[in-house]
Amino acid sequence: MHRLQLIRATGILLILLIILSNIPYILLIQTFGYDDILREPVDVVLTMFQAGGTGLIFIWFGFGLAALMLIPVSFLLQSVLALPANRHQFPYLPMAALLGVLSGVLQAIGLMRWVFVIPVLANLYTDPQASVATREAVSIVYRAVHQYGGVVIGEHLGQLLLIGWTLGLGWAMRSSVLFKSWIAWWGIFTTPLLLLGQSELLATVVPNLPVLETTPIGFILWEVWLLVVGVYLIKMPRKRILLKEIKGSL
């Protein structure tokens, strides 16, 4: 792939990642009360989910697929930062790309519980002929699936890997001639907010732990950062790339 095509394709994919992630997210807010619904009792969650029908399942499916877009994005950004136009080579970039890939996979796994597991539990729980014992058993399974598939795999491990990926990219951008330094520092700045927000997850098992609800702010800034990077790459003129390559070889 031509260098300019690689840069612009990466920018387009970054913007698509944000758009395609936010479409199902907004739909879930409108149709399912996400993510406040996660704090409701099990009977409320499963009853509302069952009422959402097939359409709600497909929204969750789209959300999970959107998370997988982080895989090609990770590889493409690694390729952009490895272009000859950069004065410095970054030996840790393959590791950073791997963190991004794993983050996308784990977040998708966490989200897909709403596609392949929760519908089964919702059917069992809302069945008019279900006994009290059955509903109690379903409630226990739901809590276990939600805690492990959602909190542990998707939100905790997935987001920790995302933090590592963002740090690796930001640090490489800081020394890259293709990016302004403020773009690099913007990405790096989001990581402490995302890391502090992990306290909310730990509080699910350590009730007295102080909770810092910084994740929403961190993710908004993180998504805006990716949009800025995407637009910056799309608008990068060919002459500038050639000039940077000449300077990078000196």
C-alpha cells in the first residue's frame, strides 16, 4: 500500500471506529437505559432485556463487532508510526499493537455475553411457568456471568490493555515527525483518568474502596483524541509526508 494511502486509510478507519462504536451505544441508551440499567436488580434487567426482543440482541451484536475494529486500527497505526518519515524507530510498537489487538478481543468477548448468554437467561427468567427456584438459579448465573464476562474480561482486562496501547501510541507519537506533540500528550493524558476509573470495578468486591468516577470523562477525551488523530491523518498532504521523509533521513 502507498504510504499516503496507508495514512489516509488509517485515519478513515479511526473515525469509523468511533462512529460505529457510538451508534449502538446511543441506541442502547435509548432502548435499554444503558448503562444505568446495569445497577438495577436482576429481575429488572432481564425483564427489560426480554422486552427488547431480537432488535436489542442485534444492537449488542453490533456493539461487540465494533470493538473488534480495534484490531486493524492497532496494526495500521503501528505501520504509520513505523514509516521512514520518522526519525526514530520504536521497538516497542509491535507490543503496543498487540495490546490493542488483545483489548479489542477481550472487550468484544465481554460485550458478546449480551448476544449469546443473557438471552438464554432472560428467556428462562421471564418464562411464566418458571419456578421460584429456577429464577433464583438464573439470578445467580446472571451475576456470575456479568461479573466475570463484563467486569473482569471486558471492563477490567480490556480497558487495562487499552490503557497500555494508548500509552505506547502516545509515547511513539511524541517522538514522531508525523504528529504534533500536543496530539501525543492528549492521548497520554487520558490514561490516568481511565486507570483511576478502575476503582469503580474494584468497588464491586471491595465495598469500602473509594470510587473515582473518571472513566466517562476519560473515554470522552480518548474518543475525541482518536477522532483528532483520524482527521489529522486524512488531511495530511502528500508534500508534507515527502518533506518529513527527507528530514527523517538526515
